[in-house]
Amino acid sequence: MITTSHVFLPPYKAHVNPPLFIHIYNMGTYLHNLAQDEEHVFQSRFPAVPVPDNITLPEFVLQNAELYANKVAFVEAVTGKEVTYSDVVRDTRRFSKALRSLGVRKGHVIIVVLPNVAEYAIVALGIMTAGGVFSGANPAAHVSEIKKQVEAAEAKLIVTNGSNYEKVKGLGLPVIILDEEHIEGSMNWNKLLEAADKAGTSFFNEDVHQNDLCALPFSSGTTGLSKGVMLTHRNLVANLCSTLFSVKPEMVGQVTTLGLIPFFHIYGITGICCATLRNKGKVVVMGRFELRTFLNAMITQEVTFAPIVPPIILQLVKNPVVEEFDLTKLKLRAIMSAAAPLAPELLTAFENKFPGVQVQEAYGLTEHSCITLTLGDPEDGSRIAKKNSVGFILPNLEVKFIDPETGRSLPKNTPGEICVRSQCVMQGYYNNKEETARTIDKKGWLHTGDIGFIDDQDNVFIVDRIKELIKYKGFQVAPAEIEAILLTHPSIEDAAVVPLPDEEAGEIPAASIVMSQGAKESEEDIKNYIASNVAHYKKVRVVHFVDTIPKSPSGKIMRRLIREKMVEKMRAKLHS
């Protein structure tokens, strides 16, 4: 019998009525004194950290960069292309100047359609320095999806590369090409920077302030529809101050970080690029995941810290390609897993295969400028969160867990919707007052749409995503719990569980499964495996075998797409 999974149930307390689960809200300034009228508001176990005033994000992350002028800031794993700190500082200023000469003004949104490349952070920081608003788009997105983002953001300009130019050339905006000498109808990056060197400075004096918008990433929030998240310089500076609270002075300049998480994602641009620049480390840039390339880069570039997602951890544990490499050559000290739940069994398997590598779990969201909960102090064993939790509350943050039926805050060990309040909370959704009001309440609480609880030692555990819960005959079934159990089966490579409509039950749990090569198990075998390990209402009622589980660039399972495909198959079966 399997007794553990990614879903953690708190100790039973007779005096607490279990909540029915969920809802959402938020706002954005640090309102510490308002905690007094809340019964159960939790703060960080770590001391508050100062957040500097009157400094922009580019200024903050590039402070003291001149002391590291010749140090490599970004290196591309495949091409070997390097960008030094001197390059970052110089070209951020040059690009900012070029943008101003093109007419970019404070608040203008610029869409960046690029894969992870060495110059990506320069592009983003240059936009922000000019007073513009950086909005990263997925380069793998369909033309129609990029068009929607361009229109929703009311963008003024696009930055892309040669291979993505066809996707953006018809969108009616000026286009800057990063890597090609000349493409008809576009502007060349290098020529723009050269022109900026020769230009005057009289019109480059518009002040940029900490409370100005600097980023507009797009997030599905809790509704599933993509929305622009308005983040200021202060939002992102405050998040970095909280996130980096445990970095010791002797670690500055010493960390080599893997840059595989997409940089258009808030986790990539803030949690990897900006955090590394602030601490004067090096980012090893990878545009896409391929296991051999990944392992080769980890060894040859001597990566010490790797922010990755559970699907990659699964590959490292189960793929036989790993055995081709001498893992004793790794310099890896820690990985950080975020974006999706990390099953306990997978965590244990990773620790067994990579002894000595610390596994840090974290939790964050775009609407909170990135990281919200994390391991704690990795250098101090007494201040490290429990395994399988997503960590402690970061400094300067307040967190509560609410009963959606009453809105009241809940005590420790009682699951409820996670709500957070801090200086990191977004300003709102761009041109969407209705969703903003639904997400940000009058007291400044951001309602995340995630279910979790805090234990007696201040560890926070995630139970599941509100909108992903399966409601089977009135019972709540967490997909991640079933997925964690499925992944313990020796013949299962990957799995996703989604709800399917059912006339009698309302919804039933259905599993989409990738089997290992040569596996003989049938659908009934898989159903029986789950049935032997869960309560009756958690049984998987439908099993579909597939080649791959579709996932977003940040590693999240694309449940809606899986569900749609399953429904199509069921309909086709009925009509055949």
C-alpha cells in the first residue's frame, strides 16, 4: 500500500470543520498593520529584509557590475557564445538609448519573441531602462496566439530573431531582429546599437521611477484565459530582496546557474536572469531541453544550481541515457523544482541517483512577481523546510489560508485557498478591471487559486489547484495525488489525470499515460493498480495510453488539452 503522495493531508483536529475549497482575489502594497483584524495571518520565520527606494530593476540587478566587468554573465551551452558583465551594462544602455530614439516612451509595451539566448536579459533590461514595459512571448506559440498578446498588450514594437520573423512580420508593428544582418522590413539589432552610440542625448531624459510598470507577462491566473500581469520595478525589486535573503556575501560571484526555464516566463527572467545578475553569477543558457545536451552542459560548464521542472527530474531518474555520463564529474550542489508538483517518490529517486544534491522546492506565481515560498536557508540545516513541502514564507510576506464559503482565515493544519499580501503583488490585470477585482481584494490580498496549509513548524504544503480538482459524487479528488501514485508503477514513464464529464458522478478521474518501451500492462491493470492504493472515490475510471503528455514551457501539464482529446475519443467511440 502506498501511503505517501504529493498531496499532504494535515493532522485531524476535531474542532475544525474541513473547508469545501475555494475562490480568488488581491492588490499590491505591503499592508502589515491590516493583519491585526485577521485571526490567522502567518508571516515569515525569517527577519524582514530592506527594500531600497528609488531604484529601478535594471539599476538594482546591475549594481557593482563594474567590479565584475570581465566575468561571463551568460554563456550559450550549444554555441559557446559569451556575454560579460561589461557587455550587459554597455548594451543595456545602448539598447535603451536606441529605443528612445525610435520613440519608445514610458509605459510603451514591447513584445519579445525570442528563445533563450545570451542577449535576452539585455533586451529586457534595455526596454525597462528606457521606461518601456517588457512582455515576453513564447516563440513556440502560433501566430494567432502572438497576435492576441500583441493586441491585448497594445504593444508598440516587437523584438525577435530571424527564425521567428515570419510569425510577427504581419502584425503591423516595427520589428527589431536580433541575429540577422538584414531582413527586408525590419531593423537590425547591431546597427541600432551602433546608431545609438552616435546619437545625441537631448531626448533621453524621461525619468523612470520605481512605481512605473516594467513588465507585462501573460498568465492564465485562475480562469484559464491569458491576461497581462502589470508589474512595477518595485514589485520585482521587492521579490528579489525577499528571494535572495539567504545569499551569503561569500557566495556572490560564485554560482553558475542553469538557464533552461524559458526566459519569457517570470520564473526565467526574474528568478534566473535577474537573480543571477544581482549576485554576479553566470547563467548557462539553453534554448530547449535535450537530455544529452543538458547533461553535457551541466558537466562541462560546471553548473552548481539548476532550476528545473518535474518532467526533467523524471527524465534524469528514468531515462537510460543518463548512464552514458560520468555523474561524478557534476559540480551540482542544488536543484530547484517549481511550476508543478514534485511527487515524493520522484524526489526520493532523484536523491538516490544524485546523492549530495540538495532538492529545493518552491512555489510562486506571476501575479506575485515570481517566488513566494521557498526552502529557507540552504546553508543552515536548522532553517530548511521539510521535504515535500514547498517551503517557508519568504521575508516581508504575509500568507493566510481561507475557507471559501465564509472567507474566514483558517488555523494551522487546515487546508484552504492560499492568499498572499506583500509589496510583490501585481498592480492588476492590464485593461481587465473585472478580473483584477476578482483576484485582488480590498485589503490587498492576492487569492492564488491554490489549496494548501501551513503546519506547526511553518512548512507550507500545496494540496492542489482549485480549478483542477475533480468532483466525483461530491468528493474532492486531487489529480496530482493520483499522478504521484501512477508514477510509482515501474512501467509508467509519465502520467496526467483529468476530469471527464459523467452523468451519474458529475466528473470521473481519467488518466492519460505514457508507458515505458516494451510494457505489457493493459488499461485494466493500471486501473487495478490505482484501486489498490486509494479510496474508492479516487479510482481511475478511464485510462488512455499516449506517446507524450503535453506540457507548457514551464513544465505544467496542459490538462485542458488532454481533457479535450479524451472527450473527442469518447465521442468517436460512441459514433463508431
